[in-house]
Amino acid sequence: KNGATVDSIQYIAATNGSSNQIYSNVAAVIVNPAGAIASATVIMPATPVNGQTLTISFGNTITAITHSASGGQTLLGPLSSTVGNTTSGSSWIYYSTNTTWYRR
């Protein structure tokens, strides 16, 4: 082994108008519609752990994305649109004391 760490990845084949919950045990999410779509929803994990980092990347454009926290959590810096395969994705870190996701 070379000492590299591999984290769990979730692949979401989003469709127009779909709602997609991110699993609590992943560190990276690939949202990859088959082509550009008008809208989709991405919901952050329901039971994150303190210090959990999460990166979301996109393979295709989603014109209007609803990006929200789960339950009583707060999501700072949610995404509102994406342009696939560019720098439109981002990362967040979770702080459990105030149940907030902070954009990195």
C-alpha cells in the first residue's frame, strides 16, 4: 500500500425533478444526470458525524438545484445551479455542536 486513503463514494444518476438524499457514510458524491436537466434536489446526510467532510461533484448541468440540509441542520453556502464537469461542485465540513455544514 502507498498510504492513500479511499473514502466511500455515492453515485447519483439524477433525473429531472428527482430528490436525492446523500448517504451519511460517504465523503464524496458524484451527481451525474445522463444529460443537462432543468432541476433536481440534493439533500445533505441525515446523520453526519462531527468533522465529516463531503465533496459534491457534477457530471452534467443542472439548471436549478435545490441543495438543502437534512432535518434541523443548517447548510451554509448551498448550491443553486451547476455546470457539469467544471468547478461548480464544492466541499463542506460538519460541526455537530451547532449542527451546521460549513462550505470549504
